[in-house]
Amino acid sequence: MNSKDTLLDEVGKVLDPLKKLDVAYLFYTLMVVIFVLVVLFPKIYISQQIYFKSREISKLKSEYDTLKEENKVIGASVEEIKYKNQVIDTIF
């Protein structure tokens, strides 16, 4: 029995520090969480800003393409009107 008690006491000594959550463990855990947040926050922020800027650029690009097509249509209409005016001027 003596060896069993000694063995259980030794196991208890090894396992007891793992069971206790003291202030140092809490402080260490908080420091790790803060460090992870400090490291990851800039990446998340920059990725989010890139996403929103790319959406804005995409919207402006589609508007630009639409205006470019409208400009072509208006230009063709102006050329048609100029041609009609030239034909009318040559007739009269």
C-alpha cells in the first residue's frame, strides 16, 4: 500500500498544477489573444478595404462602359444629322 500511496501522491503532484488556473495563466492567455488580434486586425482591415474599393472600381467601370457606348450612339446620331444637313444644303 505504501508504494501505491507514493505513486498516487506523485501523480497528484504532477496533475495538480495543471488543474489550477491562476492569474499568471489568465494573463498569459489574454496576452496571446491580444497578440493574435494585433497581428490579424491589420490584415482583416486591409482585406476589407481592398474588397470595398474593388466593388467601387467595378461599379465605376460599368458606368464608364455604359457612358462610352452612349457616346458612340450619340456620335453616330450627330454624324447622321450632319450628313442630312449636308445633303439638304447641297440640294438647295
